[in-house]
Amino acid sequence: MRQMSERTIQVGLAGFGMSGQVFHAPFISADPRFTLKKVYERTTDKAKQAYPDVETVRTFEELLTEDIDLVVVSTPNQYHVPMAAQAMRAGKNVIVEKPAAASSREAEELCQMAKEQGVLFSVYQNRRLDGDFLTVKKMIESGRLGEVVDYECHFDRFVTGQSAKQWKREGGKGINILYDLGIHLIDQAYALFGMPDEVYADMRKQRPESSGIDNFEVSLYYPDKKAILSASELVAMPGPRFMVHGRKGSFLKAIPHNAKSAKM
């Protein structure tokens, strides 16, 4: 890892859309170990309005200067791989929004590049810290349910019309509900149970307005349990978010009361 020459880690944030505004900038600016120094916005100045001390830049290359230690990539999915690679080649530590890549080959190449460049590379998996997931994790680890035999996680919504984001409307490789919500559900299951032995997936496009897959069910098979992960855009009355069944009992966690209006 490249040595930090300043007291705080100097951060360059690529992208200031919903993710940059809600999931990245507030936490970076609130942590005294970090300084939000530069934000890459192509045309707007939203970051400067929210954080007056921030420098707005118009090209990604301007984030790769000597005064930046860490680059956070929060751009549309199709730019994650090339921007992460470019930043690491410039000697920067990188955090990239999910999905890190659209294929395992690309993800492995990024990991290998980080090793070769001697920098840190990580994926932003913020839903490992969701309150409902942490409650489920605590229940499983406490042993109150006994040995877990079945686990289900659902992230259902009722969606009409097209996405407000142009890049999501246009679609493409790695741009659909599996690479959006699905990444979180898979990562949560992995955090709980590790790597499965087998995987089965059913993916469908149910809404004509969708640019790609808008419904999925992924089954992860372990020697002693199965995890079912699913999401749909045509569920007007969603059931529990989590269902965990063990040899001593079951635990159901309802969908958070504000989830219906949450922007994803």
C-alpha cells in the first residue's frame, strides 16, 4: 500500500449522483480520518454547493494527481472497471461501487492489478451494515435459532415506468436488477454463510419498460442449508424481508417501514 504522507486520507470521489451524494460523500466528510478533496462532475457543481471546500474537476484524470490517496468510483456501472483500473495504474487505492465488474474475469483482473501495483482495492458493500441484516446476523450467531437450515431474503418493490437514470434506461452489460439489488443480497448471504457449493438462478424480464432483467431468484446450496435470494419489481404487497429457519425456531424480519419509498 502506498504510504500516506498527510495526516488524513485525501479522497477523490468520481461521480456525484444519488450514490455519491447519499452513500459516499456524507460518510467521507464526517470521518476525521478522511478529507473529501476533489469530486469529479462532468457538468454540475452539486458537490461544491454541499461541501464548499471541495474542488470540482471535470475529468477523471484530475482525480489521479499526487495529492489524492484514495479514489472512490461512484459512476454508472459501465465505468467501474476502466476507472478502477486507471486509478490503480496511477498508484491510487480504490473503492468502487458495486458491481465491481460485470464478470468474474474482470473482477479477478482488478484484484490482480491491485496486488501488482501495491494498492488497496475494495468494493463498497454498505448493506452489510443495514440494521435489519445486523439483527438477522445477531440472531443466527446467538444460536437461538439452532442450526440454520433455510434462509430467505427478498427485496421486492412495485415499479412503474422507466428509470429516471438514462444509463439504466439504456441498459447494457451488468445493468439490471441482479447487478443492482442482487449484489447486496448475495453479499449478505456470503457474509453469513461463506461460499456456496452450488448456485442456481432464475432470471426474467417481466416489465416491458425494463431495459433488462427485473426479476430474479438465486438459490445458494450449502451442505446443510439453502439460501434463497430474490427481488422483483412487480410486488405490490411484499412479505418479510428476511426469513430464517433453524432447528430451534424461526425468525422473520419485516420490510423496513420506509423501504417502499427508498431510492435504489
